[in-house]
Amino acid sequence: MKRPTGFLVRLALAAIRGYQRHLSPHKGFSCAYRVATGRASCSRHGYRVIERFGLWSGLALLRRRLRLCGATYRSRVAVRNPVLHHQRGDCVPCDCDAGCLPDLPCSGKSAARGGGDCIAECGCDVLGHYLEEKAERAKARWRRWRERRRARREPPPRR
């Protein structure tokens, strides 16, 4: 099979190669589809399909891949770890009377020593809540699996 060559194909391949060499290393993260599946990144896939099938067919295949990558990213963002999210300094979701406080390491001891500027002591345990919810989800998955297994084992009713 003859590879398509032309000015637009070479220009698209040069743009992808420039992105891979100069922009992608400075972004600090990788393609979500690549991380999730272990396959080639979107830019590598785009380079390969444009090189193999030409510009227009390659762009159609790349568009489909980018849609998959976006869906993968959105599905992974919905499942982010709240503990790591709050380590950025975002507000801790708790039922404290103090309202929305940044997640700062403050306790009665540090406030007494003058080591912290705590408005109020928050008794919330974000990590504890997260681990409890995670354990409950795991127990629910285990129960569903056990019920499916029991349903498979039960012999059909005799006539």
C-alpha cells in the first residue's frame, strides 16, 4: 500500500511531531485513553493514522479516538480521590459550624502553641469518611457478586 504524501499530510505530521516534542513534555500529564488502556497516546495514534490513511481519513479516525479519550477522561474525573482533592487547599466538606475552612493541619495543640491560625476546631475526618465510603462500596460489590454466584449455583426447579 502506497503511503499518501502531499503538502497537507506532511504539514499535519510536522504539527503533530512538533506537539509531541515541544508541547507535550511540558504539560505534565498524559492522554487519558493511554493511561486507562495502555495503548498509544492520541497524538501517536493521530500521527500513525494520518501517515497510513491520508489526511481526511486519518482526521476522521483521530476524531473518533479523541471522543473516546474525552469520555475516558470524564469518567475518571468523576471518580477522583477526595482526600487528594482536598490536599490542594480546597474546602473540606464537613458539617462543622465554622463553615468552609481550608484543609490546614490544625489541632488544639498547634493552636495553643501559636503554630496555627485556626478559626475553629473542625472534628471532621475526611480520610475516615472516604475510607468508610470505600469500604461500604466494596462490601456492596461483594454482596452483589455473592448473590450472582448463588443464583448460578442453584439448580433449576424440578417439574
